[in-house]
Amino acid sequence: MGMTVDHCGLAPRWRLALLDLDGTLYRGDVPVAGAGEFVERLRKHGVQPVFFTNNATRTPQQVAERLQAMGIKATPQEVCTAAQAAAHWLRQQVGIGSVVAFIGMEGLREALVEEGLQPVHVRDLGDRAALTVRAAAMGLDRHVTYADLAKFCKIVIRLGRFVLTNPDLALPSADGVEPGNGSFGRLVQLVTGVEPTVTGKPEPYFVEYALRRFAALAQETFIVGDNPRTDIAAGRRAGIYTIRVLTGLSEEAGSDLPEPDSVVRSVADLFLDETQG
Ligand SMILES: [Mg+2]
């Protein structure tokens, strides 16, 4: 059963669509049926699609290539990652040129460079250089070691703060779950007693960052995602229209879950009012 975004409420004219990736446009390596056509429908109606992901490991180029490989047209400029939001927040806090110690992969390193910061992975950080560090950032790092975590904790204790790109505790994998960035963030918090600043979903900062970057208003913007605790929560807290799809996370019940403005089975069922644009 189809549903138009206009018929489920709010603005007469949408300009920006924040699209979750895993569970919304694809599942693992398989695109959701009709996802590519949905993204093209948005473009045809003058709505800018933004590929809006908590995954901080990949660069925008890598995210766009992954989407393209699944038949979903995307450019790196249309990708918005929690790593980019973290880097933007850090630049505002500590200023261009600051040395940022990080645990993470290429997605976070590149985002920090793009904001004019000087990222140094903790494993490459000597004791003297550690004294010049102005900020600490943590994203998922599939090669992280005990020595990396120990050094990072020492820096966090000295600074009294750190940024966590996203709080996802576990990630779905082909054969179960794997540790997400949030579980490593909890570890650092337990050891240091320092609570992180989170920049990814469900924090509204991530949505606000996207609105500024794409010069759109909250009332012109909607978010589509499968996860009530991250996608829908972030959208609600930032005051944008929220649409839940059922192609990702298995049904989770609970009265504490944030309620979306509307629910559709899949993005294939989501249409914009044909009178628009
Ligand atoms: Mg998802």
C-alpha cells in the first residue's frame, strides 16, 4: 500500500530527505527493493536526498561507491556521516589546526582533515606529541588494541572530555551481532568517568548539522529510518518529520520507543505528492 509524504502531514513542499542506510536503503549488501527508484523520485520532485549514516568508518566516497554498486545513485557530496558531524563540532570547540587524538578508521580521519584539524591516531602518538593534543575523538576502529584504548583513556582523563561519533552498542552482521562504537565508548567512560559528547543519531546535533550544511529548514525536512531509538529519536528531537520503515530492525515493541509521524512498510511505498514541484 502506497502512501504520500504529503498525505501523512506537514509541509506543502519538502526540500531535504535524510535517509538512513542499513535497514532502510539496503540490508547488508542487498538493496531494499525499489530503493534506487525512491531516491530518483525524490530528485524528480526537487527533494535533495542525503545519505545520513552513523557509520563513521567509511569516507563519503566509499559510502557513495557502495550505494552506486547497489544501483542507488549517490555522490560523496550527498553523504552525511556522524564522523563529519563530530569533526565539525570539534572544529567549533578547539579551532582549526588543533591536534586531535583519535581512535577510528579512514572515515573519521578524513572528516577531521576536511575540517582543518590535525588528526593523529593514538597508535601513532608519541608521549611528547600527546601533550599537544587539544581534543579526543572516537569512532569504530576494527583494528583497535588494548594499548590504543589505554593511551586514549589517559588523554581523555587529562582533557576531561571526548567525542563519540555514534553510540550504537551492537551492529548487525551476517551471522549475529558485532561490537559497535558505543560499546567502546562505554568502556572509555567506565575507565575515565568522563561522559562523551555524542554527535551521531539519536542526538539532534547530527540533524542540525545536516540542515545547516544543506541550507534547509526543519519544516522542509524529513527523515526515513528503521530504528526508532536512533533515526526516529534524532528526527523528533530536532523537530523534523519522521518516517519509520519496517525493512530493517525486526519488530521491537516497547512503550518507551519514540513514535514516528508515520510508518510505511518500505521506501518503495513512499511517494511524494505528484502536485509537488
Ligand atoms: Mg538503520
